Amino acid sequence: MKLRTLILGTIAGAGALAALAAPASAYVACNRSGDCWHTDNRDFHRGWGITVHDDAWKWRSDRYHWREHEGRGYWRDGVWVTF
């Protein structure tokens, strides 16, 4: 009985470790004003003027600047809008 419990515990632990080791999907979202932030969301309303790039994207001009905020939302005119 103890051997069975040990084996099941080992399998469960390995599964949990594998799930944690999976890379997180992350994106960079930028609005028309040049505010950019990290997000895990690719689906923004088309009218908000947000472009989503993969996490490796690098801007090539001074037009962009980083902003960060916790939670779900987007930047508009320098203000975080929660949704």
C-alpha cells in the first residue's frame, strides 16, 4: 500500500512540475499613443486602437514607452481602463 501511494505521489508531482515548466504566453500590447504594456490577452476591441505583438517584439523608435499595470484592461490617454 505504501509503495502504491509513493508511486502515485511521484507521478502527481512530476505532472505538476511539468505544468509549471511550460512557458507562459505573453504579448506586448501598444495603443495609438505609443503606450505599451505586457499582457496575456490578444483580444482587444478593434475600436480601442490596440496592436498586439509577441513578447520578443522590440520597437524601433522613440514613439513608444512602457507602462505596466496589474489586472485586465488597457491604457487610453495615459489612464488605465479596467475591463
